[in-house]
Amino acid sequence: MGRVRGKSWMHEHVADVYVKRARAEGLRSRAAYKLAQIASRDRLLQPGMTVVDLGAAPGGWSQIAAGRVAPRGRVIALDLLEMPRLPGVTFIQGDFRDEATIAELERALDGRKVDLVLSDMAPNLSGIASVDQARALELAGLALDFALKHLKPQGNFVVKLFHGEGYEAYVKRLRACFREVAVRKPDASRSRSSEVFLLGRGLKAHAARPAAANC
């Protein structure tokens, strides 16, 4: 989001094997393969699960999640941008930083706890590394706050983050909240990208209590 796309990027994008696969297989984006690869490696998605997908547009992650939790599972997706409808997915359009949007998301959950929270959120980029990193960390922090409030005990969390200032502190917080923390760089993630996906497995019992929002 927010990047200026030049001719070299467009050439790389058109030639990208995952872009071609996504088109051939009817997936919304090449990013779908990032979640598919993480989920397969770590067995994160099972039939009947309730999943929340933050930063969902254009819907690649939601497609993968909905397909794997079907037929009894449910995916609730949220994004600031509009997202065309997907079978098995409830979509909410709004800013995750707004209380009204969170309230709508909580109404959609209707008191049910969540098995897996996914966050592929990223800020609009300014081109100033320190500013962009701070904005990415803010979104990752909000995603974790949501996960701690709504995950089931032993629930799981996947969040996109970038190496830089604040990264180690975020990982430390994850380790206080989850039984196991792993870093994933799926094959579908471009090697030149600094993005990684942090996986928190098994929400600790004390972290699931309302008074322990910061673990």
C-alpha cells in the first residue's frame, strides 16, 4: 500500500510465478500462497474454526482460510478498502484503529471466541523508514491487543511485521503471551522484502484473562 509502482516492478509482477498461479487458480492475490504455505507447515487451519482476517483486501488470505475451515467454519474479514464478497466470509469495511469498526467486528463475533487471528495489515508507506516502521508496529500492536482479547485459550496468531526498530520488543511481548513463537518467511514472500510473519502458537492461560492485556 502506498508504494510507487515503476516499470521494473510491473515487469517483475507480471512475470512472477505466484501471480501467474493465482490467476490460473482463481485466487484474489499472490499473497494467498503466503498464508497457504504457513498454514500447511504449522497446521493452523482446520474445519470448523472461527478465523478473523485483519487487512484482508483483496481477499487472498480470506479465500484460503474460508476454504480450509469449511463447511462449518467461519471467516470474518476486515479492511479499510472495499473487498468483493467471498463465500463463507463476512466482510466489514472500516479502519481497524476506530472504535466503531472494532465494535462492529465484535458484534459479528457475537460473543464467540476465535481460533485464529490473522493480520496482514500494513500502513500506507511514506518512504521514511522510521515513520513506516512505527506505523507498522502500531498496527501489529493493535492486532495483538485484539487477539489477546478474543482468542480462545491455546488460540493462534499470525502477524506481518518488518525488521527494524521495535521488532525485538514486539517478539518479546509475543513470547510472554504465547507458548511458542516462530518466525516464518514463506517461499511466496519475495526475498528482497523485509517482511516476516510472526506466529504465536498456544495463547497462554494468563494472557487470555482480561486483566492481562499486556501479558
